Amino acid sequence: MFLSKEIRSNHLYQVLKLLRVRQWIKNLALFAAITFAGELFNIPIFLEVFWGFIAFSFIASATYIANDLVDVGKDKLHPFKKTRPIASGKISQREAVLLFIILLIAGFGIALTLNPLFVLLLIVYVSLQVLYSLSLKSIAILDIMVIASGYIIRVFAGDAISGYHISVWLILTAISLSLFLAVGKRRSELTLLKNHQGAKIEEVRKTLSHYSESLLDAFITMFAASTFIFYAMFTFIENAGGIKITFAPLLPEFLPYYLQRKWLMITIIPVIYGIMKYLQVIYEKSEGESPERVLYSEKSLLTGVVVWVLLVIFVLYFLS
């Protein structure tokens, strides 16, 4: 009996690993629209976006399974991906297909109760992921753009469900950040494979043979800089809304207007820290292949993200 429980527990772990539940953190991007619109604590709207989060998580997990099924041969050659549930044989392909179908039906079933545009965005997301698994991952540059599009679609999905729109500067920030993370993923994977004896880059991932470290470094620099610039512009232009607690009487009159009113600019500090810390992870620790793994393992980076979230909520909802 004890052995059977242990086996069941291990199998459940493999299923959760197959679904990549830890990557569901990326789907929190759906809450961006209502957060910056000042509607995060509007319970009916929050619940709608929450169910959108669940639906997107199911659909995303289904695409991860599809990708693993398509890539099972290459994953077996990869020094790290060979431990994935399907590649290692711990989850059968038949069971994986069944889970894929269940998640797809559940995800679209929930989505159909929310918003037609949200359903359309899910269809676009699934289509891109399927095309990526079948062919686009083999085309240099385009593979990075498709990876980045997954993050961007999440932001627009939250927009579609809630009906609240984020500013163009925040959209540009999301695009730049998505490209930054996607390029960082490729840069780290290239470093890992080059440092692993016996790994054949062309067989594991064809596009990596078309990227040089200097080219990816240039991309990283470009998108890191644009992420900072776009976010800085957003914080300067955005007008905070919500409950107002004014500190104007406590401020000296000679302080310029932007210091008295543009409180959201304070959140630039953790953003700069986060970008610099992530760059350190990529270059000093040769990590970054999995952004969510970095976030979970790097406590200082996770702390920076939490501080940023708390500052954004405080400024937008309580500070004038």
C-alpha cells in the first residue's frame, strides 16, 4: 500500500511537471489591464479575469504537451530536456495526448463563457504555438518573435476579458520585455549547450546554430534598453487613479511638478534592478533558459518583482 501511494505521488508529480504548472505564473499578465486601470479590487471584474487566467493556464499547458510530443526525439538528445516526462518515458505518449485533449476542451469551455475576443486570442495563441512546434522554431529570428508573442497575447487577453485598455507605452514595454526574455532564453540555451560536452547544437535546436553569442548579446542590449525607456515613459505619462492620499502639504514647494505628482516613477527603481539582475543571471550564472525557473530560484529577483507589484498597487490605488 505504501509503495502504491508513493508511485501515485510520483506519477502526479510527473503530470504536473508535464503541464509545467510553475509556468502558469506567466499568465498573471492577464491581470495587467485591470491593475493599471484601477479595477483590481472590483470583485466581479477580478473574478472574470481570474477565470480567464484558469482558461489560459489550461490552454498553455495543452500547448506545452503538444510541443513535448512533437519534440520528444530532440528532447532525448538534449542534456537537460531528456528528463522531461515524455522524453524520459515516465509519462506515455497516449496519456499525454489524453491530457492534451482534456485541457483543450476545459480551457475553451471556460473561455466561451467569458468573451468572444478572448476565445479568438486563445485560438491565435494555440495556432502560433502549434506552428512554432512544427516549423517556426527552426527559423532564426522568427522563433524568438513567436516566443515573445506568447507573453504579449496574455496581456491583450486580460484586456479583452475586462474591457479595460492599457496605455500604448505599457504595450510597448510588454513587447520589449517579451523580446528581452525570449532572447535571454536563447542566449542561455546556447551557452548551456556549448558548455555541455557531447551536445550537438544542430540536432538539439537548429536555430541556435544560426545565432552567434555576439548577435544575441546585441539583441539583449537593445531590448533591455527599450524596456527601461518605454516603462519610464509610461510612468511619467500615466495618471494614478483610486483612493487618494495626498502628501502635498508635506512636500517643499520648490520641488518640481514631476516629483510632486508622478509617483509611479518610483517603480522604475525595482524595474532597473530586475533588468540588471536578470542580465547577471544570464551572463554570470549562464541561466535564463527558463525565466520562471530563474524567478523562483533567485530570491533577490523575486523580491524585486514583489516590491514592484506592491509599489504599483500602492501608487495606483492609494497615493495621489
